[in-house]
Amino acid sequence: MHRREFLRGVTGSVTLSSVGVVSSTGTAAAHPGPYRPLGNVSVTNAKETVPDPSGKFAYVAATGGFATVDVQIPSDPQVVFEERDLLADRETGPLRLIQDVKVEGDRLVVAGPANPLRGDVLQGFLLYDVSNPANPQQVAFYETEFPIHNCFIRDGIVYLTANGSQTNSLVMVDVSDGDPEEVGRWSLADRNEAWSEVASGLWTVHDVWVQDGRAYLAYWDAGTYIVDVSDPSDPSLVSRIGGQSLETLRSVQDEQARTESIRLPGNAHYAMANDDGTLLGVNQEAWEASGQGSPGAVELWDISNAENPTRLSTVEAPPSPDPTIGGTWTTSHNFDIVDGRLYSSWYQGGVKIHDISDPANPRELAWWRNPDETSFWTAKRAQGDFFVASSMGRQSNGMGALYTFPNHEGQQKDPPSLTAEATGNATEGGQTGTTSEQAALAGETTTSESDSDAATGSTPGFGAPAAFAALLGAGAWRTLRK
């Protein structure tokens, strides 16, 4: 019998709690030793990861493609499917810069490019049948006129971030019958044309989360918007959370837009609700710029009355010795809220678990980091006893990986300091510099056609004038082109 088959059989009768991890309900049990990863597996240029509904597999956006990782044995995760150069046979293919994947049931969405690329390039999303996660089958491809930084799928509707041309929008595509068809759009500019007078990168729709007929849109410096999408053909605004006013953003001069987009206030990056839709997490991705600002945090909001949200608490970022965009990144990134716990990623600042059963008083349960080797993109609960987190890698390895972590309270043994000399951040290819998550907010800001998985010494396609190329996602390239 193959070792993995044997181990899977063993874990079917011996739960992780019995060997000191946690119970199946997610409550803490005896756990000998310091807090540390259960396991990891290399995934080159890993970005977002999402567990499937069973929690037995995780799908990983891998920049040049995507991968399926079997996490049924958390201590021994294994890549069981990987494909690069998607749609390479198309005239403008392949589909490049894939930073986001989302799954619902047996349907997987793979979208790209995350940011604008020079030239005539393929843009859109692939829909896969993943009823067999180890052998995804392409169902459809939907081509778009815009890059897709992030996406979501709920009830057979794919939600896309569509930025650029001063019309930063949420686009909704029905894939329920396997033949994708656009069914609706929503944008701040549709509500008030004056938004078109604001530098596009200051109000890019960076990410979207949908639950119970409501879309939660992270609109960067414009704040977070709750939109009723119960009828995708007729979306309507419910409320706004945070953000700077239209008047304030309209007054930002073009030469100031890059600096303002990097630092707080604003920078609404990602938002998601808890299971019953009464609590919303909103994070900011931010750095110090021109001597001002700090790493972004995660805020928790009471949305039991969605028309009148109330901020309950803030989970601050780990300290950084150099919080500039060229320093040590500890700003918040993607996270998950499940069963009264917050699973969060902080790039070089590592991953954390917080007990948010009392959301007004979050309590940190665990924090693990290894800043010289890992830079975490996201953290997502897979099963009650563990969560997964994808690292895009560091200069020392450049490869990226999917990690599995126990879902219990604990302390890391001899944790590396984050207050030592800054070491810089890894690019997609593993070299020190900026990543494609950074904003192109100065000069010529589109990237090159190549999103090479190989180390290139700098972010692919960027010269010195465009070092900030993707912080705000697709659409930010037009910030200074008004």
C-alpha cells in the first residue's frame, strides 16, 4: 500500500485531536510542543488559495496557472494537479498573472491577468469542473475587456473586479448553465459621475465577497461598499463603510496620487462577512510613504444593521522595522472569518489566529512567522482542526508554498524578530523588490506581457519609474493618465 493511502486510512480512525492538535469542533485540546506549521509543499509563485467545500483539497493561484493540493493529511500536503500556460493555444494567450481563484461546489474560477499587461493579451476567467479535484476539466472561458485582479462565485454568478477607463466596476456573469453571460454591473461612477474626476487608482474596486445576496466591495480609498445583488441585473447600494469623501479624493493632485494610495487613511483591500452576516472584517493594505503612515490593520464591524455599520475593534499589524513599501512588509492581507475565529495573513509578518467570539475584544491565540523565508498572501480555514496559508516566497527561496497550520492556541518557539534590519520583499520570481500586488501609480504603469515564473531581478515588466506596479490591482495604471 502507498504510504499516503496508508496514512489516510489511519487518519480516518485516529483524529488529529488524539495526537494533540485540536478536536473536530475546533476547540483547543492538548498540544505538546511549540506552535508551528503542520506541513508545507512547494507551489511556485503561489498567490491566493481557497479550500474546497470538504476541506480536503486546496486550490492555489500560481501566477502562471493554478494547482490542486491534497491536504487530507495536513502534515503531508501534496500537489495532485498543476497546470501552467493556460490557453496557450490562443492567439493572445496564455492567460497570465493569475493571482486569484475561487470555488463553489464543483465549480472553480481561475481569473487573470490580475493587472494590466502591455499589448494585445488574453483577459478573462476559466471555469472548471472540479468534481474530481485531482483532474479539473475546463467547462468554459469568458473573455473580458478588462484585467481581473480578484473574483468570486456564488449561486452560479461569477463576480469580477473590472477597473480602468474611469469606470471601476463590479461585473456579474451568470455561469449556471455553463455558457457565461454578463447579467449586471455596478459602479460608484454610475451613482455619481464626479467619481470619474478622481484618479482611478484611488477608488479601484480591489476585491469582492458575496453572501446572502450582498456583495462587499473593497473600493480602496473610497471605502467598503455593501451592495444588494440579490437581483444581479438590478444591484443597489445598501451602505458604505469608512473611506475618504469624494470631495477629498477629487482634490488629490495627480502627482500626489501615488503617495496617497500607498498610505493610510483608506486602502480598503478585502472584506468578508461571518457566517450569519452580522460581522464584517475589512482590512487595509498600506505602507509608510513620505514619512507618514503605517502598516494596514484588520477592522471588525457590526453589520447586524447593514444600513448603519458600527466599528467594534481593530487588529493591528505586527511591528515593522521599515514599514515603507521597500522595507519589511507586515501590512494585513487576505483573511478568513469562520466560527468565531479570524485567520489572518501579514506577508513577512506571518499568520495569526484570533478569537473573535467577542468581536469588540479580539484575543490573539497564535502567531507564526519566518520573515526570511515566507511572505503570506492569505490564510483560510480548511477544516476544524487546521487552516491553510499560501506564501509567495522570499528572496532566499523564491518558490512559494502552501502551508498547513493547526487551529489551536500556542506560541512559536524562538520566533524570529521583525524589528531587525529590513530585508526587502520578494518579487514573483523571488528577487528583492516589489510584487505585482503593488500599484502602478506613476508614469508608464502597465506591466510587460511576460509574467515569467523565473527570477528576473525585478518585478516583470517594470522599470524604475514604475516600481509600484500593482498595489491597487487592475485599473490603477490609469491613475495618472487623466
